[in-house]
Amino acid sequence: MIYLLSSLVLISAIFCIRAKYNKSQNQLLIFKPLTILLIILIAIIFPAIELNYKIFIVAGLLFSLLGDIFLIFPEQHFKRGLIAFLFGHICYIIAFIVSTKIQFTYWIFLPIAVGAIIYLQYIIPYSGKTKFPIIIYIVIITIMGWLAIERLNSAPTLRTFLAAIGAVLFMISDAVLALNKFKKPFFSAEFIILTTYYIAQWCLAVSVIAA
């Protein structure tokens, strides 16, 4: 069943990316929410290793669904989408904290923190009126990514590995999104954004059921 759902996620994601490049708003309204809904099903219908972890991962995915719907209309609802994804990342942070005893590791934290600061200094001058929300968002997603990697370091298993890969890919997706939106749009951006985003969410969903 998971192979069927994962295949449907792949097909829907391909149609979503195609709709984005073809500027087909009607298809985007179908396939963007559908892709994340299929990913949510993976997290919901299979037995979870840890119930609390599952609850917060599913909550994060639901906030992501809301964010996806808002970002179908980025000119009108970008800030709403940003807030929805912000709450999604907070849910992922809680999921990581409640499921594993995480230890602080300076050699993990420092490179991530320095990278986030460098990226902030690069993107903030171009972010206009969204400067403050962008700063908060980058801080939160950086914490999410850091905790996911710390969790993998503290308890290396398939599910912590999947969650860490998902968190890192999510950071890459959002970094490219901000560059494309605020700095300079480039042709391959949407492909990179959506591919890394859907793989990230799939990894997070599967981490609920992985041993």
C-alpha cells in the first residue's frame, strides 16, 4: 500500500511541477493540494512507532497543506502561506523533541547557525516589507533542521535518518524559493523547490512509520 501511495505522490508531484511551468492555475489547484494530501495519508493510515511523534508530524503536514493552498496565489497570500508553514515547522520541532532525547553538539549546531546567518545577510536586503517575517521563518526552520540532525546523531535509526533528510531538503527548498522570489527568478527554480519540498515531506511522513 505504501508503494502505491508513494507512486501516486510521484505522479501528482510531476503533474504539479508541469502545471507550475505551464502556468495552469486550474491544474495547480488540483495537484498541489493533492500531492501533500497523499503524503498525509501515508503518515495517517499506517501504524506509528510513536503516537506523539505521529500527531505532531501530521499536524505539520496539515499546516503545510494550508500553506500550499495559500501559495497557489503568492501575490495575494504569501504572508499567510509563510505563517502556515511557520506553524508547520514548529509542529515538526515539537515532534523531534518529544520523540528523542536530543543532546547539544557544537559541531552540528555551529555550521548550521553560521550558514543561516550568512543566508539571512544575503537575502534580507531584497525581502522588502516581509523582512521581519522572513527572519523569524529562517530562524524557526533552522532550528527545525538542526534538531533533526541532532536527533539523528543522538539516535541513528532509519526514521531519524529520514526525518533529518526531510528537514535538510525542506531548508534547501525554502532557500531556493526565497532566492527565486526576492533576488532573481531563474528557470529551474520551481523544479528544485517542488522536488526537494515533496521529497522532504514524503521523508517526514515515512519517518512516522519507519522503524
